[in-house]
Amino acid sequence: MRKMTLALAAVSMSVIGGAAFAEGDPGAGAKVFNKCKACHTIKEGGKHKVGPNLHNIVGRAAGVAEGYRYSKAMAKSGITWDEATLIAYLEKPRKYLKGTKMSFAGLKKLADRENVITYLKAPQ
């Protein structure tokens, strides 16, 4: 009985804490990122476009890329871009953060979001 209780508690915590990130396919993520290239680059030292350079985005605080003018909402968000925040943001950016400048509607498929995050994490 105790093992079952501990197992249920672990499942509850994972559900409450958010979905676990499943590593995606960086090759598939590169294809998904083609939707993002018009506004973003991931090249180290690359210039900002309509959106900020996303090089080393995972683990970085939101709204801090030097030389990019963020919306007030993003600059004051206090978000750190980890897998969980990126999964949620990339699904529906404007719903996740009211006032963001990002006009992209989002990536509906969880696999697409996981793949693009894995691609963003890969050495470029």
C-alpha cells in the first residue's frame, strides 16, 4: 500500500509540476525552425531580426539579449527560458504572455515544440 501511495504521489507531482520534457529530434527541429527563420536567428553573434537572436536561449532570462528592444511584458516577465517555459510559450505565445511582440500563432504539436527546443539546445 505504501508503494502505491508513493507512486501516486510521484505521478501527482509530475502532473502538478508540468509535463516532463521529452528530448526531441534536432534534425526535425531544424525543419520546424524554418518557420522561425524570418524573425529569428540562432547564429552565435548573429544580428537580431524582427525577433531577438535565440543563440543559447535555453537557460537564459527572457528580455535580456543586448541590443534588442523587447516589449514591456517580456522585459518585466521574470521568465527563464527552460524546456517547460518554452513548451508553454511556443504553443500559444500571446496566450502565455499577454503583451508579447511575437505575432506567431504557435506550434500546436507537442512533438514540434520538443524538436525545436532540442534543436535550439544543440551546438550551432
